[in-house]
Amino acid sequence: MALKTADEYVERLKRMKPNVYAHGKKIKRDDPMLELPINTLKFTFDAVNDPELKDLLVTESHLTGEKINRFTSVNLSIEDLYTQQEMKRKCCHRVGGCTQRCMATDTLNAMGVISKDIDDEKGTHYHENFLEFLKYYQGNDLVGSTAQTDVKGNRKARPSQQQDPDLYLHVVEKTSKGIVVRGAKNHITMGPYVDEHLVIPTRAMTKDEGDWAVAFAIPADTDGIKIISRIVAPRKRVELAAPYNNYGVSDSVVVFDNVFVPWERVFMCGEWEFAGRLALTFAGFHRHSYCGCKPAVTDIILGTTALVAEYSGVDKAAHIVDELTELMIIGELVYASGIAAAAKAKKTASGIYTPKFIYSNTGRYLAGINIYHEYDVLASIAGGLPSTLPAEEDWLNPDTGPDLEKYIQRKPGVSADKLHRLFRFISDYSCSAMGGWALYAGVHGGGSPVMEKIGIRAEYDLESKKQIARYLAGIKDD
């Protein structure tokens, strides 16, 4: 059975060699600090049995015919892309934001597309390697990171021009059995609690940068890998249990110190012409994912803003209705961009469908430039209480609790308990370390807005629009 349980996933983590560092110490993968981030991934396993989600999450492997988790699948039809987008929106509603596992899904799809392209042009065997790995990945219901972003060093210098060549991960040795790589990848979500690191280039390479054009998959506890992590989670609750406070996230610097990768795990090595294509293909898939998950974040902000307005008795105010409508438009425009990207998808030589790049980028750009505005609307209507709300212990203290219950009252008929729970959620969601992480991730995850602009310009047919203007103006071409 390819579908695994959350408990089986956790047991796999416990068996891994300890190579995770956090908060100044080396930790095992069952350290309490990782409990809430791991809960987020456990949800993706449990969801295959959820009556409202299982039809979205359970699909069939085209390699084995077994039932698999869609988070381990590749998109073999336009319908698959539609389903991926809907799945991500609904799953994000359950955990209050990023489910994290979609990044590896997008990387697998990109690896599948480009490994086949390289084989077709170069006569290599990378796609065979990929398909064997995918079969293993699906059969064991694995979790992977996307190890793409290099630390980059001097931003004005190319990989081969860096004073230290390790500032972009690169191949330092090739043998008959495999390759040895050195460098680091930054901003790597899920680093401490994945089975595999899926490594791909971060940019286009030149002819003399073949050593930096490398893609592979490697177990996350392989000798020479060090995972240095920042762990973020909502504030712990004392008695006011809430679903959002069960989840967390971790991002890491993943160091590769002369790590050996066997050839059967390598999907690109030296084919510099394809490095940029792989980076952009992943970006196209991942920005399409954002067209599902970022509308979910807008849904959460919108619903929370509407609820706090209702509880405060101002939900009918014209300016509040107008701002809520604006959030509706943002969320649905981003989602519609994802639908358009899927509808215009193209089948590649690998059989995998790639979403239309310009629409994926358009949706991700709209999400990125609006995320601070969305939080601004929430902050404006919620007021300052999320930042000054007394600690939960003060509500539980018989000397102070009655006073707090009395003076939090707003609209008649709305209980102090509902108000307390709502404002504590708003505080956790927007006015905490977790809230700060979500803001930056909302802007930069999957590529900063400037990268979406570059992607849009690269694919946009500006000349055809100029030709329309020439025609309407009666201008004849020379």
C-alpha cells in the first residue's frame, strides 16, 4: 500500500541520523521544538481519510497503478492541475496557511519534465533515474524539501565568479559511482522533517558553469549534510485550545559538505543549457501552487476581518464592506489566474503538463504585492487589541479574569469567550513570530514579485500588441 499514515511518517523521522541544529544545539527529529511543524506534515497524511478531502488527495500512480497521495504525484492532465489547485486551497484552510508539502510536488514535476528534455537532446539516462526515484518516492509516501535557493554571495557576480565557489552548490568530484557536491541551500522549508532533499539549480548557467548545473535527490540524513534550522509556531495555549495553534513551520540552511550522490540519484550534471530551464519550470509549477494556497490565506484574512467587524457591530459600515469586497477580488483573481494557467497547460515530452507560465506568474505577482495590504485591512478593522491583549493566564486568574471578560465586551449578544478567542487568534496570526514569517513568505516564497515581472515580460508577446496599435492607427510597416 503506497499510502502511509502519519504515525509511519513520524517513525521514519525517528530512525534518521541526527544532523539537525536549532537554537544553538544539535537535536533529534523527535525534539519537542519540532512537534508543531511536524504536525503540519502529519495533516497531509491524515487528510487522505478526511471525507471532505480524500477525493482531492488520493490519486493513482501512473507507474504502479497503486493509490498514492497527490502530494507525491505528477500532473498528467489539465484536470490534475485543477485538482492540485483546489486541494491546496482547501488543505491550507485546515492548517491556517502553508501545508509545506506542495514544494516537493512541484519539484518532482519540474525534474520529470527537464530530465526527459535532457535525455532527448543529449542521449543521457536522467529520466530513467527520475522515474525509478519517483516510483520509490510514491511507493513510500515520502516527504521532500525543495533545495533550490543558493546563498549566492556577491549578487553582482555569477556562480563561477564568486570568491568562494561554494556559495553556489556545485560538483567537486565525479567518479564511476557518483558525484560529490559541496555548498549550501538557503530558505529551505521543512529541512528537519523531510525524508529527501530534492536539489535543483537556482538560476541559468553559462558554458563554463557546468559544475553548478546539477540536480539530484538525496536522503536528508546523508553523511555530510547539516541542517541549521529556524523553528516558528504560534504561541502555546494554556486552556484555550484552537486548531491553528497545533501547527508550525521550520526553514533551514542546508549545508552539503562533500556529500556523495550515487549516479542513479542524479537528474542533471553539467548540462548547463538546462539549468535555467529547470529553475524556471519549477517556478512555473510552484507559482501555480501559490494560486491555490494564497487565495486560502486571503480567505482566512477575509473571514477573520469580517468576523471581527461583525463582533464589533460595524460589519455594515460602507468602508468596511468595500474593503472586504476588495479582499474577495484579490483572492479570486489569484485563483482565476491558476485556473487559466491550468486551462492553457501544455503536455511535455515527459507526459507531464506544465501550467501556462504567464498566468502562474500573474497570479503569484498579485498575491505577493497584496499580502501586506490584506494584513493592513485586518489590522485596521481589528484595531490595536491583538497587539496588547493580556496573556491567557490573566484570563484564567480569578483576580483578573472577570475584569477582562467585562471589558472586552463589544456587540451585545457576543460572548466574552468568542471575543477572547477571536482576538487571540488574530494576535497569533498577524502579530507574532508566526505572523511575521507568513508576511515575508507571502512576498518572497516561490519568487519575489520582481521575479514574476521578469517571467511575465519574458513570455509576453509585446510585438503583437504593438501591431494592433499600428493597425488601428493606420501605420504601415516599413
